[in-house]
Amino acid sequence: MFKSIRSKLVIWYLSVFSTVFAVLGFSLYYELKGIVIGSVDSHLHSEVQFLASLIGEEKGDIELEISGKGAVGDYALPLSGHYYQVSRGGRIFARSPSLSIVDAYLPATGESFEPSYTSIVGPEKSPLRLLTQSFRLPAGVVTIQASESLEDPYRLIDSFRNIIFLTLPSIFLLSLIGIWVITKLSLRRLNILSRKVGQITEKNLEERIEGVKMDRELRPLVEGFNTMLSRLNDAFTIQRRFLSNASHELRTPTSVIKSYCDVTLNKERTQAQYRDVLRRISEAANRMSDTINKILEVSRLESNTFSFKPSNIDLKAIMKDVVRFLKPSASAMAVKIGYSGIDVSIVGDRERLLEAFINIVDNGIKYNRRGGRVDIEVGKRDGWAVATVTDTGIGIPDSEKERIFDRFYRLDSSRNRVEGCGLGLSIARSVIEAHRGRMEVESKVGKGTRFFVFLPLT
Ligand code: ADP
């Protein structure tokens, strides 16, 4: 029902404020009333005690030796609200002049030895506080009544009540308006933000949310969104570059195949010529299929749809398979592959690791000199399984060492010399990193290269 932040805030504020207001307002009101009436009562109490001390008996007759305070001031003003009245056995024998002048009486009551306080309407038709108390005096049981007007205390209480009932709702109203305005302003900025966000598509990913003045609490949202845009933009750029690189890599063998076909079909050829062309076309097709397989591998490794099948494997056994697989290409380059090492057990996906190591060792053969060497060593170091692949090839300049792991990146020195598409090392690194391992490279141009592959031991 209350789906907007603003209405939630208002409802919350309304309920909290009205509860606090009701509890605070009423308790303050009754507290003040208690204090004021209490002070009237204590004054009446001392008055009654004083009057009791003035009662005496003369010749069998009881009388109030009133003078001074009792006969002047408010007690002397007719219907002033300040009255006293003294009686014995139901007979009133003394009254304050404020009553007697106008022949008025306080309502008569029975005997009560405990002080009894009541609020009544006095002879002058205004509220009175009346204390009635009986005393056992030598002259007999005497009941004294004293009263005081409640007009002033009631005025004080009323004005306090008015202040509370006027100021608290005004504070409430003002803060409600404040909440309304502040939330409206803040939410308007959110609206602007969401409009800006809505305008961003894959075509303007380089744009950033700027110029929207945000409250401090909302700034992380904008920063987070901008960071997300940067990452999306980077990812899109990589994808775009990947697509253009992939098409570029596939274009070369496709145009080779096409030109062989065009030239060959130009005129009649001998059987040997057809065979030669078909062999070349087959080589180009193999290259294409190799590139396509690698592209597929990269995209599978990147989209997390690919699942590793881990098992306990021996790194040495994997390396043996790598050597067996690459023997023919090594022989073609007259490159010798050496192998040494110990049994090293790891957990991993055998097929993926085999593929990664084939790419690394194959590079050692491809980028080698004729008659060179590739040495593979398997061992353990600092709690890691380590495979080293050292070649005596052309080497890699220091400035290029990190870039060789980028997709489609190839050194200019190898571009024209050796076939490849620049995906082998990128695939190898992804596979090794997926196994929580890492790759390092050392190289000297003209001398050779050494790749280190670190994998966690079982
Ligand atoms: P490809 O071998 O298909 O070109 P890679 O990703 O395997 O792609 O390698 C990227 C680039 O790194 C290669 O083109 C080459 O220039 C350089 N490279 C890789 N391994 C070696 C090596 N052992 N010696 C010299 N250069 C290498």
C-alpha cells in the first residue's frame, strides 16, 4: 500500500509523533495540574491548622479568636473565593467576612478527621478548592472548612494546555512539510538519475553520469553506476576487438583458399597440379579450423558455461603426453625435446591442462631455431607444483612479456615467420588461472625463453 519512500516516511513520522505528542502532552498537563492543585491544597492545609489554633472557649461558648490575617485581605473581601467556616455539631459559629457580608455559606459537611479536599462551585459561581477537617478540641469536635479560588490556577493550566496543543501540532506540521519537501527534492534527483541511466545503451557506454547533484547518501550509487559503466564499456570494447581480430584471422586462410580455387579453375590442370592445390587448400583449412577451435575455446572459457572435470592427475604423465603429441612437429623443426622431473600429483582437468601445456611447448618448438632444444622440467617449489618449459628460441623482448598473454597478440618478429593466431597463451593462462595457478615468463632475445607454470599441489 505504501510503496513510496515519502509516504512511508510520513506515515512513520505521523504515528511516532502522535504517540509521543499524546503521551507527552497529557502527562505534562496532568503533572502540572497535580502540582498546581497540590500547592493550593497545602496552602489550605496550613490555613486550616492556623484556624484550629485560634479556636477557644469562653464561658461555655466556643469562639474563634480571629484577628489580623483572618479579618483582612482576601478573607475580608465579599465573595473573594477565600472563605473559612467553622461549625460544631452542625451549628456554624464563625465565617469569614467574605461570606458573612453577603450572608453566604460554604456547603455544610459532616465530621471528617482526615483532611478532605474537594473541588466545588462556590457561592460566587466560580470553582473553589475546599478543605474540610474536624478537630477534637477541648471545646468539643469542631469542623473547619477553608477554601481558595481555583480561577487563577485553572487559568495557568489552561494557558499551558493551549501552548501544548498549539505549539506541538505546529512543530509537527512544520517538520512534516520539511520531510515532504526534502524527500521530494531528493527523489527528483533520483528521477533525473534514472532518466540518465535509461538513456545509456551499448552505443554510448563511454558516457558517465555527471552533473546530477546528489545527496551524500546517493553519491555511492552514482559512483557505482559509473564504475559499472566503465567495466561494461571495457568488456564491450574487448568483445568488439575480439570479433574484429577473429574475423581478421579467418580472412587470411579464406582468401588463400579462394585464390587457389580461382587460379586453378582458370584453365585445365594436370592431376599433379590439382593434388598440389588441394594439399595447400587442406593446409589452409586446417589452419582455419585450428583458429576456429581456439576461438571457441576462448569463448567457452570466458562464458562460465564451461565446467572443469577435476581428477587426481600426475603432472609428469601429462608432460609425457605433450611430448608424444608434439614429437612430429619437433622433428620437422629438428628441435629436440628433453624431459626431466619427479612425480607431482595435482587435482585438475586433464584435457584442459594437456591443451594448455601443448600450447606452451608448441611455442617453444615454433619460435625456436633449427636444431634447437625445448626442455621440460616438473618439480615442486614452496608448496606449488612447478612445470618449466625452456627453449633456445628467438626470445621475447621485456616490453612484450605481459602482452603475449593477450588475445590475438603476436610479436612482429613471429608474425611472418610462424603460423599462429595469438590465442594459445591466452587460453593457457585462462586454464592455469582456473586451476588457481599462475604463469611467469623469463626471456632473453636471441637466447631463448622459459615459461614457469605454478599449480597448487594436491
Ligand atoms: P601464437 O603462437 O598462435 O601466435 P600464442 O598466444 O601462443 O599465439 O603466442 C603469442 C605470441 O607470443 C606469439 O605470436 C609469439 O610472438 C610470442 N611467443 C610465445 N611463445 C614464445 C616463445 N616460446 N618464444 C618466443 N616468442 C613466443
